[in-house]
Amino acid sequence: MDGLDLASHCRLLFHNHPTHPRLVRRAILYPLYVCAEIAIISTDLAELLGSAIGLCLIFPRLPLYAGVLLTATDIFIFLFFADPSRGHGRPVRVFEAIIIILVLTVLCCFIVLLVKVKAHWPSVFLGYIPSKDLFHSKPNAIYSAIGILGATIMPHALFLGSFLSTQDRVSLKTPSQEPLPTCSTDHQTFGDRLKRRFKQLFSVSRAERIAASRAYRTEYGERENNSLSFIRQHLNHAITDVVTSLLGFAIPINSAILILAATVYHNRHPLQETVGLFDAHDLIKRNIGSGSALVYAFALVCTGQAASVTATLAGQVVSEGFLDWRMSPFLRRLVTRLISLIPSVAVSVSVGRDGVDTLLVISQVILSVALPFIAFPLIYLTSSAMVMRVVELSDRPSTFSEANEKQELHCEHRSQITPTDSPAATPMQATGSEGVHMELPPSELHPTMAVIGDVREVTAPSFHEGLEYVDFSNSRCVAGIAYAVWAVIVTANCYALIMLFMGRE
């Protein structure tokens, strides 16, 4: 609605709380950020290991630690060419297109495996109906259900999905946003351009810092959301994206994994309770064929690549949103990758296959525990009319955010503004920190802009009863269903953890 993602909204909600701001910040905001970071690192760890195992299955002579290192490196190569955080438009579309190709490849691989496995489909469809046998099966089927739920609704996907949904997919770039060519850049060699690109990886531009500081100046009640026409233009895309991702990819792929495991493994090896990814590959190779085993390994690689890219980018979104941590996206991804890389390499070298399988299980348990903490703010914010309402004025000239952006382009960040005797009739004068004298016409100034010291604070016009709003928040019925699903997830997680601590795996 207002161009902020879920992580930024959490900061806006808890950072400067009207009552006990420090207590709320330390008791809610920072623990929530730590929980999100742990979930993202756990996701990155699992997908890093999965992709590395897939490479080792395709190339049997490749050591496991080498597969881990290769997987950790190729993510940076991908994000070097398709970085959605560095701009709108083409980078976002390239990023989404590559992820779609990877996910489609995974879906096609599992469709091929399902055709070859020849499952008993009447029994398969009966498996979608809940029954008491879930609690009596061995191993307990609740664990599988929780794992599928965590794989379908992963915590990092909530942050990254909200970030991508804020991208402007309609407006075109104005000519002023494009850098003008100069004589020095026209005659640069390939080495100079590569060196400049390398420096940009470790830097954050001033425009990005100003945009970040502007986002947290006002509270929800004083913020003006995007226009109604803007919201409606993007709403169809968001609905199509969510429905297609959930019903077209997530549920079919996770169902295919479960059907494949039940058909190939469960009825043929009743004495062995658990298998890892290596064991699953051996079973598919022995029961279906070498070609199917190769397809399975390739699906592992594509799954790991897609999820690793999204998890790494989600880590950047979370740190910038929760803490306003304006570090280079490349450095942020490097930190996230190293945190998950160290235990992966250590376990793969010291313990081997069995240790990797155990590490995968631990990461999935962490994801299941973290999901309710991440989902609750999303449900709360989307159910709030203050956050989700839009002024019903389609022909207004510009939003408050656009006016505020114009002010930042005219004035330096620490400029002092001195009004004349008649501010309504004469232009205002601004003297920048470097002595640059500028005149700003009254039309460019917002009537509610106040000056405190040498830092300008902009307050949006307060909403009054004369305005009409279109409310996009969840209805009471939808909010009730969302909270009920959230409660079911919490209950299932508590049950699984209790059974795990009791040793009843």
C-alpha cells in the first residue's frame, strides 16, 4: 500500500512505539529480527546442502565439501547479473524469470518421476483427507505434515514476497533518473568498467540512504499510501502471483515429493525408518532406473539454487527493513552465505553423509518453530484498516510521498531553511551545507513541513473525516480464518516438539 515491505512495517510498528518504546523495541522488535535471521540462515543452510548433494549425485567423484563451495559461489554470480534490489524494472523481471525457470524445471522433473513410479492414485487422493492414522503411523506423519507446511510457507518467502510486491511494475522511469553519458565514461575500457562495477558491490549510494531514512519519519496514521489507481494496477498481478505460486508450484511439488517417497521407499523397506537424500537417490536408481535417479539429482540442484537465491536476497531485505542496516547488498549476502557455509563445510568434512542428513533435519525444525513468529505480524498488518486503506481520489496530482521526494531532490540532507516575511507569496531560500544557494517556489513546498534545528522533519497531513477511503484490509471472516490457521500451526509445532523431546520420533 505504501511501498514498504513486511520487515520495514515491523520496524515502523515497534521501533518508536508510543508507550515504552525501548521496552517494545528490545522485547519484540529485536527478538523478531533475530528469529527472522535464524530462519533465513536455516533455509540457506538446508538449500545449500541440498544443492551440493545434487551436484555430488550428478558427479560422483566430486567431494561433498566441494559441492558445498560450488553452490555457495554460484549464487553471487547469479545475483551479479540479476539483482532486483539495485533497481526496478528489468532486474526484477530477470530475477523472477530465472526463478520461474528453475521452479518449472523442478516441477517437470518430479512429473517425470511420478509417471515412472506408477503410484496407486486412488490411495494417493485418499491421503489428502486427514485421519487419525496420522498420529499412529511410524514414524509419526505429523512431522511430514509440518515439514510440508514449512516448505510451502517458508518464513523468508514472506519477507521477499512482500518486498517484490512493492516494486513499481507500471510507471516508467523518468529521464532524470537515467545517468547522462559523459566523455570519461564513453572511453572507458572493459577493465575500467569491471573495476567500477566491483566497487559498486561494496558501496551504498546516497540516494539509497536518503530513501531509507525517509521511510520511517511518520507513523501509520500520518502516512499517505499510494493512489487507488496504482493499487488496482498492481492488485491483479499480486493475486495471480500468489495463487499461481501456491496452487501451481508449491503444493504440487511438495505433494510429488511425498508421493514419490511413499511409493518408492515406504512399502519396499519397512524395517528402515528414515532415509536421507543419498539413500533416496539409491532407491530411485535401483527401483526405477539410472535416468530417473539423474532427474532426481538435477531437481535437487535446481531446487537448491532457486531457494538459496531467494533466501540470500531475503536476508538483505530483513536487515535493511528491521534495523535500517544500509550495507552493501553484496556484503550482506556474503555474511549470510558465510554463516551457513561454515557449518556445512565443517559437517561435510568431519561427519559426512549422516551428519548432513542430521543437519538438514535440524534446519527444518528451526523453520517450523520460526514460522508462527513471522506470520503473526503479516496477519496483523493486513487486517489493520489504518495500514490497508487508500484515499479514494484517482485524479489527485501527486501523493505526499512524491512531494516529499521532490523536496529531497532540491535540498541537501542537512540544509537549513529560512522563511521570508511572506512565505505564501515569495519563494523560500535554502542554504546548503556547502554554501549552495537555492530558491524553492512555494508550489514545491508542503504546507506542513516543519524545521527543527538543521534537520527537516516532514509530517503528512492528518486524515480527516471528509475523506473517503477504500479499505483493502482483511475482513473479519478472513482474519478469523488466518488466525485459526496460525493457531493450528502453533499447535502442530508444539506437539511435534513435545514428541521430539520425549524421544518419540
